Amino acid sequence: MDKDEFKARVLEWAEKLGINVRSLAVRSMKNKWASCSTAGNLTFNSELLNLDKNVGDYVIVHELLHFNIPNHGRLWKSLMRAYLGEYERYEEKLRKSAHQKALLRPQ
């Protein structure tokens, strides 16, 4: 997937979730897969372009939900499950990829 396709995917999910994205960037990031700000700014790691689409969707939905839910509590998990089903499998794929690419410190 290229940057434009990924950005279109982010905007599709944002519309589905009723989130207003102010700015959207895809760039190299050393320590994170993505980040969001309360001002509506989203940044995604360009490495996501090389991963499975479902894993990308996991990161997209994860970040978009943080616009309204700042933590990973019950509500956040419930919404992740509602939108992505068994989202934990994508989370695990992401962890494995991070470990292989040394993008993130193992937890």
C-alpha cells in the first residue's frame, strides 16, 4: 500500500467513527507506530505501509479511538472489538513486527 492509499484508509475509518482529523501525516518514526494529539493531528509510521492491511487498520482504529477515549480501558477495548473483532491478534502481529524491526522496545 502506498501513502495515499493509507491516508484514504485513515479518512474512511475516521468518517466511520465520526472523528474529525485536522492533519494527517505518514513518515518515518523510530519509537512509535503512530501518535495523535487532542488538536486532531495524526501521524503514522511509514513502516505500516509494508504490513498487512488488517494490522494497519488496527493502528488506525487504535489511534482514532484515542480522540475520545484517552486510555485502554473497558470502553476502548469494547469499541476495538466492535470494529475489528479479535483485535488482539493484530496487536500481536504488530508486536512481532516491532520486535523484528527493532522499532519498539519489547514490553
